[in-house]
Amino acid sequence: MDMGKLLVHLHLYYQDQTDYFLDKLSNITVPFSLIVTMTDENAEIRKRILSCFPDADILTVENSGYDVYPFFQAMKRFDLSQYDYILKLHTKNCRNNLKVNHLSFDGYGFRDNLILPLIGTRKNFNRSFHAISSSENVGIVCPKFFLIKKEAPENCITTKKLCQDYDIPYDNQAVFCSGTMFLCRSEIIRFLMKNDYTAADYGTQLKTGNVGSPAHSMETMFGLACSHLGYQVKGIGGNGFYYTLVFFLKTIYHKDIRWLLK
């Protein structure tokens, strides 16, 4: 396996999920640097993180821009040219009947189905890492079920403004990852960091699940930047035929097909 240097960011907004993520991070099979961001300092949480990952960098950030603003604040602490890949992770709250890409999730289902293909097991991490490290054409890998091919209309105006800021064309058909958990090439993040947006630019923290915020448009921008730099977004997880069948049924019937995921 390619041992390119890996940087991992975990935004720990919901601190009661600390043990869950520390367990999943143990499935990463290559050396990596870890930075954890939190919006509230917590000595006990800090101690638990460092007991598992003594070299982890832990940063307290403003509660702005959901997981996106903390991500870019974390990235500023590193020379990204020294890293080949970046893994972006964050907590998700517990919600019932959450609809994402025509799928319905209860409890922590959305979070777990984002995490499972990336670092749910050592085998899954190896598969996702191989998907990007073995192909010069792949810039981002994320779970197949959360690949979005058209952003919400509520986000378009802000996304177009961001495209102007980055001097890249807007494409409302660009593929991006719903949930913003992915493994990507550091080149993509370095490109996006040329504009240094502040907490004020992201606005006041909104209720989870809202759309139309700058953070939601930045979710699209990860995919647009990937495409602009000549890379593809690749979906990972599951048997190819199985996932193709599920997507076909989802597209045709637009129903809750959660039972197919079990």
C-alpha cells in the first residue's frame, strides 16, 4: 500500500461521541497526524484523546460554519505540502427520519453510514485508502450513497459567489459528498485555502439540518475544486452490483430503502 503521508481532522462538536471516534480512528493502518477541534474546552476529553493518540493536536475553535470552518482552522496549523492525503471527519447528532439522497436514517444512522466505508474497519480503511492512492485520477473518495450530483437550489447563489472568489466555473451538476466526510488529496485543500474565510463569513451557527449557509455551499466547493484540478470524486463501499441495484431502486421509486442496507 502507498504510504503517502496522511493528516486526519476530527471535529468533535458532540463530545459524547469521543469514544466512538477514538475506536474508529484505531482502524487507520498507515501512520498519520491527528488534529481534533472542539468548540468547548474539556480537560477530560483532552485527556482521553491524548491517552490514545499522544501526539494529537487539540484546538478549541469558534462555533461557526458547522464542521467546515473548524476544518480550515485546523488545516492552518500544518504545512499541507508535507501531506499527500487528508481525512475529514466530524460528529453527527442523533436524528430520526433524516432524509439524505432519498434515503432515510434514524438515530446515528447517517453518521455511521458515512464512517463505515471510510474507517469502520481496518479492511474498509485499506479499501478507501487504496482507492485514492492507487489512481492518479481520483481526488476524493467518500461513501457511495452520499454522492450528490446536483446541489440544493437554496445553496446555488452562495456557491456561485464562492466560485467567483476562487475564479472557477460554477457547475450545478458537479459531484460532491453529502455529509462532508471524505478522504482527499491535500492539493484540493491547499487550493481552497487560498481564500481565508473568517468565522464572520460563515455566519452564526444554525440549527443542524438547515441548508443555504456558506458552510453548505463549501460542501459543494470541495467537489467543484476536485473537478477543477482535474480529479474525480469516487464513491466507495459495498459490492458494485449491489449498490448499483440499490441506487436504481432509489432513483425509480424514491422510497425509503433502508432495509436494503442491513
